[in-house]
Amino acid sequence: MSVTYEIRGDVAVLRMSNPPVNGLGIATRRGLVESLDRALDDDAVRAVVVTGDARAFSGGADIREFNKPEASQEPTLPTVIARFERSTKPLVAAIEGLALGGGLELALGMNARVADSAALIGLPEVKLGILPGAGGTQRFPRAAGLEVALNMIVSGEPVKAKRLAATRLFEKLVDSDTVGAAVEVARGMVGGSLPRVRDMRVEHPNPEGFLGFARGAVAAAAASYPAPLKCIDAIEAAVKRSFDEGILVEREAFAVLVNTPESKALRHVFFSDRAASKIPDVASDTPQREVRRVGVIGAGTMGGGITMNFLNAGIPVTLLETAQEPLDRGLGTIRRNYESSAKKGKLTAEQVEQRLGLLTPTLRYEDLADADLIIEAVFEDYAVKKAVFEKLDAVAKPGAILASNTSTLDVNRIAALTARPESVVGMHFFSPANIMKLLEVVRGSATAKDVLATVMAIAKKIGKTAVVSGVCDGFIGNRMIEQYGRQAGFLLEEGATPQQIDHAAESFGFAMGPFRMSDLAGNDIGWAIRKRRLVEQPDLIYSKTADLLCEMGRFGQKAGKGWYDYKPGDRKAYPSAEVEAMVAEYARGIGVPPRDIPDSEIVERLVYALVNEGARILEEGIAARASDIDVVYLYGYGFPVWRGGPMFHADSVGLFNVLASMRRFAKGHQGSDWEPAPLLVKLAAEGGSFNG
Ligand code: NAD
């Protein structure tokens, strides 16, 4: 039963029951209408309360119905709400847990609302590039006031019910027995006239002024995110027009938004995010190992950030270093990071001490004996890692998971150093590790399923979005970014400047273009990796301008000069005549004449280089699904969210078109790089797409 029916004296209580959050799927919508009819037909019933459970009144539309015909099957949510609004008996919502999206819209169609003061209230539709489409843009401003409603609709951020106490939204806020209070409110309305939100007026002393201000505030993002402006249009209709006209404006805006590429991309991101946590051959009920205490080895850039993740989640960490000096330095950085958060008001002094209190620094491996998960973040050098893993294997307790944060080394080779390869896994964090959301979980050929299940769960606990990658050079993210970086280098050789390439990438929506990014990370890092790789692969193809740059000591921001010039105390990148001269001379030397390169070609070459390598990663089974690759790029590499990730973007352009561009690039400079991945060729021929 998706809606249960109970009688409390002369009041019927309709209780939604569609776990986990009472999504308003077709069965629930039908159940609501049928139960209401039953209550209206029963002369002994004088009023009705609609509720959910302690976890949720309703989380809104049932996401399992997204893009399925059930979503538009009658009774649709607007139909249910219209029926509720016409009820001849008082109808009161009793809200606990949360009322989001369609759940809140349903409550707004009733005569009154009673909420637990801690319940979460919101209209998050804008985050999917749409707007509340069941009257939310019309009823919510009437009930909550123009400013509160507009801020919540345009941001999509939920708030606690008690923050809305000053508005007309709730008849009553309670701290216990919400249903009991709602029953009393409903009873009190019997015999009186029934208030309806649709009959209220939107209150504000200067609606014109406020709407103008709000438009200005969201206009900057308007092209990439059309939904917020449409939300304001609909809210303006709530202020200026009749209720029924306003509903039409909302409907029309919804129909436009739901078909925009931005909304399709945002919905793709929403589902990709959820899909990433599922591993096809690891059942969701796989038993997990318990992780009560974590060990981290190496208190450098990554080790410190990784440690903070666990401390933030209340999990004690033992942090090991080789000597007191680097240990103290690492601890100092962690403390400073927390203190700076405290200064910004993000943490209290007490919370800082609480977190630091969970941290045990050490120089002795024996202190890791009781850790359930140990993450290694020492120098990226196989010999150093080898020594660490051999010692770890000796001291770690049976069943402890041993993880490496390596960016480039072979996790299978590391696993083979131990007598427990099934307990070894890669946990590839991104810098800064306490901030970046992405975690690549690298699955070795021997990694046990319960280890994977445990690591995925712990990732969630520390607020990361984890994606599983097979073992290969660079895993998903860095393997692809290498191709992107190569194209950036070849574009330089052909006559584009770093600033032109960065500008093109940033106009496409990347947070930072390839050269500014490289200057930030340090150009010497890639240089060191290339030197190592050239030993094994002397014919490695890439633009040597990157090496020449390092030979000039231009390591990036930290050196005050890289692809750009920097001034002390200023992070702004200034074009460098020295770099341009070096690149031009190099290009002359290899016989590449400069040409004007359109920005569109720059963007296509950068992005399709990612796509082509992504297609290989997919067909080799390194990534389980195209959407996992998208998630890696969205959360780890600043790919524009509203484009849905590189693979989704390629699908939107059309794989036939992507392939045609690649074939064109194959005729140009370093064209051999454009050998298309067989999977791409196959899908393009079939008219298929990566994301199915
Ligand atoms: P780092 O040089 O900042 O820190 C390494 C730390 O390990 C140093 O404090 C060093 O004293 C310590 N250390 C070295 N040998 C040790 C040993 N035997 N036992 C204990 N501690 C030891 O390096 P980092 O940037 O933090 O990188 C660490 C690892 O993370 C590397 O494998 C790297 O590839 C990987 N990684 C780095 C980044 C990044 O952006 N920096 C991103 C992802 C992964």
C-alpha cells in the first residue's frame, strides 16, 4: 500500500508509504487521490491530515520514474494538487523529515501545514535545470513571501522549517507529535471557510525593485544556466498576474527548460553521480569490513589533506612520517588549515580541537597495528613505496585494507609486494585532498569485493564521489588529461598562444585552461614524469616546448614564471614574450609554419582528445560506464557541469560529427594522434551514443 488510511476520531490520516523518501510515483499519486475520495465520501470524517513518516513527508517526484511514461500518467502531480485544493473538508499536511520539490508543492495545495521545526523544506528543481512545475513558483511566493521564496527557488537550497517561522507557510511548528498537532489544526478548521494558498497575494513592499535586483544577480550565469532566470519570470507572474495565468507561465517555462541541453546535462550528472557508487559485479549487499581507525603514511601535500577528510568525519587517524621534522611540518599545515576555517567562521574553536584530538602522530610502524584502513601517500617512487608496503604488510592486522594514493604506479605490482593482494586497492585522491570531491578507487586484479564495497562506503562517509577505475597508466582521469595536454602542446607549435588556448578552454566552460592549470600545479611535475617515462618509451610523442620551458626554470606560479609571467602577491597570469619566442623558435626548427587557429578548433581538439581516450578506457573496461568518466571530469578536472562531462558532451554533439572532426584533424600536424577508438567508430556508424 503506497498510502495507508487511518481514522483518528473524526479525522482521517493519510500516510504516504513509498520508501525511501515517499517519492510521488504513480502508485502514490493514485493512492492519495483514492484515499482522499474515501475520506470525502465518509460522513464520519470531518477533516483530513496527509503525512509521511519520520524520514520524509515526501522528497518529491519519484526519480525511478524520470524519463519514463509513468511520470506523465494521470493523476499527475498537478492533477492531485488540484483535487486536494478543491477538497470540501479541511486538509492539513503534517511534515516531518523533509518536504522537497513536488512534496512541498503537494503540501502547498492543502489548507494548512504543520511541520516539525527541524524538517527540511525546499524546491531543488533548479539544480536539475528546471523549475518547480506543479505550482511551486506560484504558491510558494504567496505562502513564504517574495524574497524568501525567490531565494529558495533560484538557489534550490533547502532550509529548516523553523527558518520559515516568520512566514505564512506553516500554521504551526512543533518539536514532537507533528501528526497529533496537525489533527488538532484540521479539527479546528471544521465548519470555517477553508483558506487556500492560491487565494493569497504575494506580499512585498517593492516587488519591481526586488525582481530587478534578483535578475541582475543571476544574469551573469544566464547563458550556462537558463533555469534561474526562468524561475524569476514565473515568480514575477505570481506577483503580477492571476493565479491561473501564473500557472500557465510556469508550465510554459517548464516545457522550455526541460528540453534545454543544460537541463539534460544536469539530469545526466544527477543520475551519473548515483550510478558511480554501484559496481556492476559487486552486489549492493556485499558485507563490508569495519573501518574504525585509519592510518595515513606521509604527511606531505596529499597525506595531510587525506587525514583531514577522516578527522572531519569523526574517524581517528594515526599519521606516520619518517622523521620528526616532516611530521611536525605536516601537523602544522593541518592545524593552520583548520584555524583558517575557524577564522572564516566555518568551524568553532571547539570543533578544531575535537578534530585535532582524533589525530595521533607517530614515527613507528607498530602504531599502525590497530588501523583498519591504511593509506599510503609517500613520494611517487616505486622503491620508496616498496619499502613502505613490505613494512605495512608485516605490521597491519589481518583484514586491514592497504591503499595507495599513487598517481602513476601499477597497483597490481604494489599489491604483489604483500601477502594480501586481495586487501590492496588504490585510493587516488585529488589535490587539495580535503576539498576535491573526486576519489578514483583503483581496482587491482586481486582486489576483493568486500574491500571495494568498504572503500566505496568510506568514500561516501568522508563526502567524496568515488569512481572505480581499472589498473592502467594514469587511471581514468590522468590518462585522458595527458591526451588533452598533448593537443594543447601541438596547438602551441601550430601558432596558438597559451592565452588563446586557455581563453578558448575557459570560454567552453573549463574552470581553468591547460596552461594556467599547469602553472598552478607546477610544470616540473610533468617534466619529472616524462623523464621517467622516456626511459621506457623513448618514442613518446609530445610537444617538447614543455621541457624547454622547464629548462628555462619556468616551473609555474611557485617560480614566479611558467607559461605566463607572475608578479609577487598577484595570481594573475601575464603573457610572456620569452615563452612566445621559445615556442616560435621551436616550431620553426621542426618546420611547422604558424597559422591562425579558430577557437572552435582549439576546443574541439582539446575535448575530443579526452573523448577518444575515454572511448578506449570504456572499451578496455577500465571504466564500467561512460557516465563514470563524466563524473571523473566533472569532479576532478573542472569540466563544465552544464555540459554533463566529456562523454555526454560528445553524445550531444553526435558521435558521427565528433568522428568527422577527428578525421579532419588526422590530416593536420601530428595527425597520427587522431586514430579513432574502435568503439567510437562503431557507435558513430550505428548512430549510437556512449551513454546509451
Ligand atoms: P609530498 O612530497 O608532498 O609528500 C610526501 C611525504 O611522504 C613527505 O612528507 C615525505 O616526508 C613522506 N615520506 C616519504 N617517504 C616516506 C616513508 N618511507 N614513510 C613515511 N613517509 C614518507 O608528495 P605528495 O604530493 O603528497 O604525493 C604523495 C603521493 O600522492 C604520491 O604517490 C603522488 O603521486 C600522489 N598524488 C599526488 C597528487 C598531487 O597533486 N600532489 C595528487 C594525487 C596523488
